[in-house]
Amino acid sequence: MKNIVLIGMPGAGKSTVGVILAKTLGMTFVDTDIAIQEQAGRLLQEIIDSEGPDAFLATEEETVLSIHCRNSVIATGGSVVFSRKAMDHLKKAGVVVYLEISCEEMIRRLKNITTRGIVLVAGQSLSDMYYERVPLYEKYADITVDCEEEDFEEVVGKVIGEIVGVF
């Protein structure tokens, strides 16, 4: 069975939805942020703070390219869409689902911005980041699911309903 790859903004619910989706469908769950931390032996924010956003993105790309799985739900970091190589790799093995939220909802949900491991370049606001990434999420998505006002169980139901025709 193909993989289901979740992309979207920080705070969209990729990891939480991913776990519930994997349990519901009897699939394995992979979180690329956790894979990065395991490979690096450090927290995401520590990598960003000590090596900078570009080095983090390179580490993220390398980690994603090392993931070879089937029948898995893969929750990606919000910045994965900056790597064409990583996204091509993920798309070859699965269907890409964009969990969409508004900029306002993202800002409302993000409480731990300084420790969460969000890739922001110097002087970039969350709003700037949002509008920079949206076209990339839209470009790579096979399916878009609105997660704005839904609870996680409802989002999982929406994802399942959308992927039935793709699998």
C-alpha cells in the first residue's frame, strides 16, 4: 500500500492527525521531525539555533531522502516543501495530503514558537512564513483538506474520505 504524506503549516496537526490516521488504517506512523532529532541527537530548535535555517533544511532533506517505507503515514515538518528532492521522493511513494489552515489559525495554535523548531529566517514573521509556504503546499498536494475548525477525528475522517479514490 502507498504511503500517506501529510504536509502543512506548523500547528496544522500533521503529527496528531498522522498518529490517529495510522491507527485507524492499520498503518505505520513516521514523523520526520522525530527522525531528524534522532539522527542529529539534538532538538530541532537546537539545530536551527546553532547551525542556522539553511543547515537545518539540508539536514531535513537528507533525513527525508533516507526514509524508505510502505504502508505508512508520514507527518513531515512544515519546511519540507522547500526541498524539491525531498518532495519528489515523498510523492513517488505516496499520496500527499495538505492539511490547510488559515494564517490566523496557525498563529492562534502556535504557543511555543521559540522552542518548537520552526524555520524562520532573520526578520521573518509567522505571517511572512505562511504566505511564502502556501504556494509550495498547493503545488505538491494531491489532496487538500481544510482543518480550520475541525477536531482531529473529523480531519482524519475527511482525509480517509478523500484518499479512497487515490489509493
